[in-house]
Amino acid sequence: MDICFILDGILILYGIILTVLYCRLRMRPSSSSSGSYSEKQPAGGGIYAGLTSQSTDTYETIRMDKKPIV
């Protein structure tokens, strides 16, 4: 039973450390990250520049003729 409490404590400590590291990553100043992000942008105008909409429907209707049961 004592080992369960020890393992629970380690798990809680691990969760707290990961949460703090994640918050530090998300709270970085946006000025330093936005400069590097704008350099990675394609010159064509964004990530959706080359995409077009489909001209045909994804699902086609199957024509089923009902035959009378004899």
C-alpha cells in the first residue's frame, strides 16, 4: 500500500512538471516567435494557396432497381 502512495506522488510531480513546462512554452513572447514564423510562410500566400474545391461529389448515388420477387 505504501508503494502506491509513492507512485502516486511521483505521478503527480511528473504532471506538475509537464504542466509548468507546457505553460512556459505557450507563454513565450510572441515577438520572437512571430519573426521566425513569418520567414517560414510560403510566398504564395498561405498554407491553403494551392487548394481547390472538388468539382464532383465525394459520394455518388448508387442506382438500385427493385425487381419484383416471384
